[in-house]
Amino acid sequence: MSSAPTNFDQLSLNPLLLDNLQTMQYSEMTPIQGLALPIILAGKDIVAKAKTGSGKTAAFGLGVLNGLNIENYRVQALVICPTRELADQVANELRRLARLMSNVKILTLCGGVPIAQQITSLEHGAHIVVGTPGRLLDHLHKQTLKLDSLDFLVLDEADRMLDMGFEEDIINIIANTPKQRQTLLFSATYLDNIAMISQKIQQQAEFITVDDVNNQIKQIFYEVEEHHRQQTLAKLLTDHSAQSAVIFCNTKQACQDVDTYLRKLGFSVIALHGDLEQRDREQVLLQFANKSRTILVATDVAARGLDIKELDLVINYQISYDPQVHVHRIGRTGRAGQTGLAITLVAANEMPKANLLEALNNIKIDWQTLSNFNIDQSRIITAQMQTLLLTTGKKNKVRAGDILGALTKDAGLDNSKIGKITTTDLYSYVAIDKTIINKAVAYFKQGKIKGKTVRAHCL
């Protein structure tokens, strides 16, 4: 293990994968990639313990893509994830890694989407399926998903799936796969239940551990009185002037209360919780990711699968019920070698949980308090962008370049004021500077994309 390779070109990867990694400016491997990829490429089972943001998706993704038979349109790889958000993130990363490989088909099978659409997609074949346990079982019961040609099985964030009670579902899914397969298990924590499920589903798995990622995260705990919790939160947000922050709450009600409170103060805030419909959840995450909102207030549905680059700050508005969930919450910041800050608010009745957290995660808590709750309004960071929703997408053969061309060439908008463009099957989302958003909306009252009328409205 000590002689693990450090660069991707030291591995026997498909030249197309290596060329694409160069275009993505990926050269040096992260520790988990350097340890895991040689084992995966050797065809062995693996149990890898690595924190969120360590680069594990590319570790198993490159191994899977390298072993695909592109000519065979049967499901050769299955990635099981605990949440829809993570499944979408993994599928998108796999597509990025496979960009130079022709005709690699990757499907996402999760709840919240009509199953009929997924059945139609499966009828046309797929190389890789990424999904959540419940929806995967639905397809297996309907016999619309066939796993008899499976070569790779990946359990991503296996600890979270076990915590959520998915072990029986996972075992039932695996019962539909060939015994001769390569099984890759990734987990942010290593508890006894991980070892137990490994014994059930893997053969002579090699165990590797990377623990150094969250050393990039500075943690501070603030003692708060319950009636000052919201004021403390607002004061910390202004003091740190974070360009991008996630605030975690334990309940939907707390999430909504914080969203309302911060909104009244003038913060660019948006809320994410389990009661939102799938399309609404996707739009919330998209607006935060494209910098149309600076603050995301979320319950733990967002603790996994949220991949936001350059996240400055995580605040635990309420300390997590579970010490392991705390690890995943703070893992949203300090990703991929960047530094990050995680703040946890703790009231007197939460002290036992803080003490348990300190003991189980082997951390020394830095305790601080606030006595001054005066907020400097000039330090409230507001989003400069706003998201424009367009009623066109991939099914209309529309790409990001088509949208950018319409906005810059036809509408005459400044290219530098147009941000991230995201296209889905039916819709597209464009981050546009607030100073010109009305001009963009006005253009689509008459203008077109690829000769077709497109409606637009602001989120």
C-alpha cells in the first residue's frame, strides 16, 4: 500500500479515459484513488473507508468504465446509493468520466420519477445503472431490470444505507446478480455492520482506509441559550460573510423556521427537506449550486449526495442525533483538499450529545460563546445570480451551447453575466446576473432556441 501510484497515467487505464482525465485537469490521484484503483483494476473486491469529498466516485467509476464492454447493451454495472441526490451526483460524475467513450449509456433509477419512463429507457438497454434500493427492487419485481450480465456491483455510502434500514433490500437485490462479480463497498465510517455485510456479499475483500480528508476542516462549537439560537446563527453568518453556506437542522419545522427568519433579515436563503417533491428538491439544489442562493437550510436529506464546490461554511443549527451523521454533515466543506469551517450550536440540553460526539469521533472540541448579537447588515452576502427556467431540454435536442448562443448572439446579453447552464430531459436552468435577468425573460417572449418557441420564468 505504501507504494501506491500517485498519477493516473501510472495505471493501465483505457487511453480514452486517460485523455478525458487530462481535459478535466485530473492528473494526481487523491489518496483513496491511489489505494483503491490498483485493487479494482486487478479485479478484486474492496471495502474502502473514506470521507465524503475524497474522490471515491472517480475511484470506482474509472474501474467500472475501464471494464465495460461497450458493444454489449446489457447492465454490466450497478451502483446502489442511499438517496436520490447521491444517485444523481454519481451518475453525472460517471457521465463526465465517460465523455470520450462512445455510446456509454448510464441510467438513474430512483423514486420520485414515473416508473413507466424508466421502463422505456431500460428497454433500450444500458451499461450502467445507478439507483436507490426501493426503486431497484420495484424494477426487479416487474422484471424490467435484468442483472444476469452484471460484472460490477458498487455499494456507495454503505454505512448510510445500513443506518437507513436497507440491508434486507440490498441482500434481495444482490440475490438477482451473478455470484461471479466484482463487489466494491465504499463507506465513510467503519462499524461492525460493514464487516458483517462484507462477509455476506464479498469474496476475500481487501480493506483500505483513508482518514485524512476532514483534517482540512476546522470545527468550532458554540454554547447557546435556546432563545438566542436564531440570533447566534445570523450573527455567525454575517461575521464570517460566507459566499456559500449550508445550515443543517434536525427537523422540517426547524428548517422552515430558520428559512423564514433569515429571509426576513435579507439573506439569500432556500430550504430543502423531505416533504418537497422530487422536481422541487432538484430545483432547490440547482439554485444553490449555481449561486442563485448563498445559503441552503436543510434537514439530513442533504447530508449525503450534495456536491457543491467551494462551500465555505457548514453550520449545525442543531447538533445531530447521530455522531456519524455529524461526520457527513461537516464533510460538505473542506472537500478535495480545500480548507473548510464547520460550526455547531449546542444548547445546555444537547451537551451529552456533544460529549458523545467528542468521544466517538476522537476530536477535541473548541468551545466558544457569543454575547453580542448585533448584525452588520452590510456583511450579509446576497446572491448576484438568479435562475431562469426554460421549457426545453435534452429531449428537444437542446444543449447548453444552444442556450448560450441564444442569450448572447440573439438576445445580445453579456457572456460574462451568464453562469452555469443545466439541461434536463424537459427543462433547462440558466444562472443569470440579476441586473440582466429581465432582459433574458423579455427575449423569450418572442425569441426562440433552434427555431422553437421557449417559455421562460424566474425561480
